[in-house]
Amino acid sequence: MLIYLAAFRTKHSQKGGFMKVADMHCDTIAEILYAKKSGKNKSICLRKNGLHIDLDKMKKGDYLLQNFAMFVDLQKRENPFEWCMELADTFYGEMEENSAFIAPVRTYGDIEKNIKDKKISALLTIEEGGVCKENLAFLRDFYRLGVRMLTLTWNYKNGLGHPNKRKEFPLEPDTVNGLTPLGIEFLQEMERLGIIVDVSHLSDAGFYDVVKYAKKPFVASHSNARSVCGNVRNLTDDMLKKIADCGGVTGINFEPSFLYGKTSGEKFCAGIAQVVSHIKHIAKVAGTECIGLGSDFDGITTNEELMDASYLPRLEDALFAAGFSQNQVEGIFYKNVLRVYRELL
């Protein structure tokens, strides 16, 4: 695999070089389906669009792998399970339409094959465990459909656990309500199947339940450092250490309100410097090996300096300017995520 990567990677240049990108979270598929179903843009597709992520932008950003989340808002969908199935259909339709450039992956061997074939890898994930309708059979069926990561909760309590609520300021973490007994069963079945456990959005109590019951590495696919930005969607220093200790990764989220600002009156003007601040802090408290990328593109307010997938080389240059080594930047951009996928997929 390393030989393939060497051949597949464009040589870095301090004037705007390119480094492979493995991004653990985006909501692009949900945006595409919504635009089609609502009639806003029935012709929208993954090839080229006005979203944060499309194939043209990923090529410019030198993407190796993108996780595509099937995001479902339980309060907006009358039938969340059925909507998730439509998202899966949308995902595979786009994969078939663009098979010359991108291909779905279910195993680490699939990622290696795509690297050899010079194709972007697409990993299917779920953002909202509630779509399983508290049924382990549906979890197994989603695995059969190719789902390889699942965010246990989104912003609402479901049958698996509780989130950290972010509706009003001041933001307070939930340190009491964690995983339900069924949530623990789901975690154990996910590990048995090979679905990566994702703790982004989970309450603080739920996070520590995962620490208690998980026997394999787990991830926070799109979460930052709470010591740098106090939003409860971010992780405390102890949480970051726990993820590092288990061999997992946290994907840096580009959402401005997760990067900068602690009160509702502050303007969230956050760009590359704030992203680097989170990376530097996590590196200091937990090491660079637990850091990855989880942009949350197409699920966030547009970041003023990382406006879409084509802007990732700017972050690369900023990390080199901040003193990170070639090996460290490669780890953050793709190698740390691939290490976890190699172990779990």
C-alpha cells in the first residue's frame, strides 16, 4: 500500500502543495437528496455542484477518502428509517454514476484497491443511531448495506443514549445521562460486526460509557477541543486522552462555532488559524497520532478560509508554518485515519 500511496501523492510544495486527505465526516449526500426531494435542484449530483463537496473540489483538494454520512433529523422526518434508506440509494446512485472517479469501500482492502486504481474511496456512515428504530436486526442490515461507522446520537435523545444539548447558551454538558442498556448492546454488536463507534454529539456521560464498554478503538468523527472553544460539542482534554489511549482519532471540525467563541453574542469568525489552534492543543495534550480531519462539510456554516474541499492545501501549508513535521502532517491529513480503518475494517 505504501508504494501505491507514494505513486498516488503529489509532491508537497510550500507554495501550495498537496497532501492526501481522509475526511471522516460530511453531510453532502443528505444535501443532495434534500435538494432533489424538495424540488430546489432536481439535477444536483456529486460530480459538480454548489456545495462544499463535489468530485471536482475533492480532486483539487487531493482527496484519498471521504466518509459520507447518512444524516437524519429525527424531528423533521416522519419515517427516519425510510429516509435513511433513500439516502443509501442516493449514495449508491452517485457511486454508480461516477464509478470512474470514486468507489465505495467496505474493507481496508477496498481502500488499498482504490489507491492502486487512483480512485477516491467513499465510506458510508450513519449520523443518528435512532434510524435503527432500536432494532439490532436493522443495525445488521445497515452493515450489509455497507455502513461502516455510526454516530450513536445526533442532537436528540434516542433509544441508544443522550446527546450534549446545544440549543441555548450557556452550553452545559450532560454528565448524568449516558448510554441506555440498548445503547450498550448496540455498541457491542457494532464492534462485533465491524461498524466503527462514533462518539461525536454524544453526552459526556455517554462518552465515558463508551470508554467503559468499548474493547476496540473508537472515534469522534467531527469534534474539536473544548479547552480551546467551550462548545459542548467539543471534547475535554481527558476525553481527547481517552481517545488517544484506545488508539482512536478525533476529526477536526471546520464549523466556526466549534472553533471559536464562547457566548451567543460573539461573532464566530473562525478560519485556518483557529483550526491550527485546536490541532496544536490536541497534539500537546494527547499527541498528534489521535488527530484526523472531520470537516463536517455541507453540514456546517461555511468556514471563511476553508470554504470547500478544494481549500485543504491551505491547511496543509498552515500546519507546516506552525512547525509540524512532514510525518505529523501526513498523520493528521490521512495516515491516522487509515491506521484506525486498517485495524477495524
